Amino acid sequence: MLKRICIFVATLSFLVVLGLPLAQAQSNNLMVVHVPFDFYVRDQMLPAGAYRITALTDDGATLLIRSEDGREAVVVLTNGADAKRRQPDAPHLVFNRYGEQSFLISAWHDAANGRKLMQSQRERSLRRELAQGQRAAEPEVVTITASADGN
């Protein structure tokens, strides 16, 4: 069953990437951001660089994270995010950082409108390893300010 779900998700992602030009024409561009470090979105590692975050659905639940050079792209499903602490008014991304590994956890259009990504299997495994090794499993939270994209 899990294998079928993985195949379905991979196929869906592939089809979405093939339809990027059409999806971009109809989508809501949220922000452009330069991330100065490699990071994970779900279980896919993306290199440092400039990225465009785009909502593919009207409710913003599906995000396309695509490098400005077009080499990297990932589509993720998100949930609405509640601000547990004060958020900047500007568009921004929030990451959990464990040493040299960073994981995208949310994308915010402003202080009140954010989308939260589900925690990846890689991040869960890393937290377990750190807890078993008696090292702090709590991540450093890193916020990167983005620019609103008016396209």
C-alpha cells in the first residue's frame, strides 16, 4: 500500500512538473527568496540559491518551490499555519536547522498568512537519532526574508 502511494505521489509530481508553464500562467506567485544554504523540502534536498514560491491552488494549499534557473522544482501539499510566535510582516520562509541540515517548515506571505509543510521522514529520523545520542533534538529556527512577487 505504501509503495502504491509513493508511486502515485511521484507520478503526480512528475505530471505537475511537466505542466509547469501552464500551471504558472494560472497560478498565484507568492514570493522570491534567496536561500544561502542547502535545504530539504520534504525529503528532497535543494541547493542554495534563488527560489520562486508559487501557489498552484486558489487556497494556497499546494505550493511549487522552483529554483530561478529552473533546474530544481518540488511540489508540496501544505496546511494553514498558526503563528505561535511573532512573525515578520514581510514574506518569509522558516527553516528548522540541525547542524548543517536545514528543513523548510513554513512559507509566509505576511504575518497572518502562512502555509506549514508536514515534517519529513528525514527530519523525524534525524530528531530520533539526536535524542538517542543525548544531544539536543531541538532545532535552531532560521527565518529568511523574501520579496513579494507581483507577477
